[in-house]
Amino acid sequence: MKLLGADMMRRIDRWVGVPCCLVATALSRLMRLVRPGADPGTPKRILFIEMAEIGGLVVAYPAMNHARRRFPDSELYFLTFSGGEDILDLMGLVPQERRIIIRPDNPLSFLADTLRAIRRIRAENIDTVINLETFARFSTLLAFLGGAPRRVGFHRFFDEGRYLGDLITHKVIYNPHVHASQTFITLVEAASELGGRPEPLLKKPVEEVSMDLPRVQSSEEARRVVTDKLKALYPPLEPHHRVVLLNPNASDLVAVRRWPVEHFLALSRGLLEGPAVVLVLTGTGDERPHAETIRRALDSDRVVNMAGMTTLRQLIDLYDVSHLLVTNDSGPAHFASLTDLPGLVLYGPETPSIYGPLGPNMQVIYRGLACSPCVSAYNQKRSPCSDNICMSGITPEEVLSQARAMLSERPTPVPHGD
């Protein structure tokens, strides 16, 4: 049984999180009266928390890298759901032995891993938690129950967000006008400030920080393996072919981000007018049936379905041998930012000015309607919209024109033949 569907996460966070934060706040205040906390000093063991969307781990990379430079004598830890491990492997900042993983697969594993996570935070003597989740009660409670004396996170102040109690020691005001990567860096900087005050942090300009992501390179053997997978699905594949990846899916957390299927079909038919174009549908195993519906509707041997057929590492290798990615606003846009693959990312219910991909080869299309963005940190990314014109209004013709232009500029990355 799958425990944490998007709506289930929201219900748990509200109906369980609110009373837990209330009780924990009373306990925290009582503890401060009995034994006022001492200054924990310079951060030595820093735990980052980011769980909801694994694409967010890529966006968090500049902040983690900044923490490594800002506090060179500290050790970095990371707490995430099990789906985030592969991304942490690729980015290489936090070794496996300093990761805390919670499996959201079923109620028993979720509860057991949560309790283990709390014990681990205490056992490792984590002195600083930087909570990258925005107004999330679960991660705020984890930080408190783990006993870290310095807990940095976003606080709602005058009802700017959801109730978290009074469990954050270093309260940072959430700024919805800057990119999330920059906001995460303010959390790192706030860790060096004096905590325990009602004033919002951070009251100083943030120095110029590199937003460069690591470049993940595939080995020749890895490229050969993923090319063999492609050739098994499309045997005529040759070096002159142009491989275009289509990701027609979006996480269930914000289903309204999906570009209409009929638009993907129209785009695909336009791309297939180029005789050298091979279309590859990507996604998770759960998304494979949806991708298969598109493949069958296109009825072409130059359209293959690789959804669920690659690990994340192999997906990165696939990016390395491809020419273009077209995707909804979702994890693959951020994963591809770790490679040299050009990408075209379609935005609607969310704004790319906050969570746009950091890769220099990623281009976005965004209508910017009066009602957009309608999902944000303030509403748990939940929209009442049932007619996402912000996405359907992005025409296949517009995307096709831009995709063709990007394809013409992209050289063949590696030979597809032996």
C-alpha cells in the first residue's frame, strides 16, 4: 500500500501536524524555562532536510555547497525520502554514511524510519538543522525531536504561512520574490546569526554565491549500455538520428502542471516530420501506462517508451546521448540541469522565477497569466483549478518551433553506433 499520496501528505500535515506542533511548542517553552539553552557555537554537524520533491535536491545544491565553504570544519548530513538517494549520489556532497532516509512506502516503514531518524539525529549530535521544506510541520517536528539546539527554517510571522508552533530557533522570513536556490542560501547564512529572537532573519545582503551545478559525465561504457537499450527498442538507430526525450508526466503533488496529452501528440507528430528524429518517452514505472497510451496513439516505430526502464543514473546517461528534452515542470528538468542536454520546460501553475531549473541549457515557456502562479508554499501546492489554461494555452506550434531551433543548434553528443 502506498502511504504518502499528495493529498494524504497534506491531510497528515494538517490534522496530525497542527496538534503535534502545539504540544511540542508547550514542551519547548517549558524546557527553556527549566534549562535555558546555551549558544551552540559554530555549526559542526549540519543536517539539511528536503523530502517532498527530489528535483528540489538539485535546487538545494548551491546552498549545500555554500555551507561547505561557509563552515569548512563542519560535516554535512541530509535527511530525505528514499527517492532522493540517487540524486545525492550524483551530486556527491553528502556521503552515504551521513544520510538519513525515510521510506514512505507503507505506514509501518514510514513510522519505523521516522523514529529511527529521530534517534539518529540525537546519536550523531547534530547541532544545526537547516530545514529546506517550506512551512512543513513534519520536518519541523523532526528537527525539534532530534534535539538540535540550532534549528533554521521558514516561519510564518504574521500569518504568512501555515502554523508551525514556536519550534524554530532561527526564524527566516520566506521571500516569494527570489529563486528558491537563493532563499535556501539565506537559511545557511542565518545559521551563523544569533537565534532565539522574534525578529525575522536574514537582515543583510547575501554575498554573491555561485549557482553552478556539478556536471555529471557519463562513462563511455554507460553511454554504450543506454544506447543498447535504445537500439533494442528501435534497431535502426544510427549516429545521424536526433533523439528527443519527452516527459509528459508531472508528480502527483501538482497534477495541474501537466501539458495536455493532445498537445504532446501534436508536438510529437510535428517532430516526426523530421525523418531523422526518434522520440523517447520517459517517466517512472507508475507513469509507463500513460506513456504507452501516447506511443500507441502516435503509431510510429520511431516512438519508443522507456518509462520505468531506467534507473536515475541510467536516465542521466540517456540525457548524455540525446539531443533535446521537452518536459512539464517536474524533476527531469532539474536532473537534466546536471548534464549538457538542452531542455525545454513548460511552466504554468508555478513560476520559473522561484523553482526554474538552474541548468544553463534549460529554456522555459511560461504564459504568466493573472491567476498564475496558483500553487505556492502558502497553499501546500494545492490549486482549485480544473482548467489549466496556463498550460493548455502553450501551443504545440510554439513548442515545436522552439524545439526545432534548439535541435538545429545541438551537435550529436556521442555516436549511437558501435
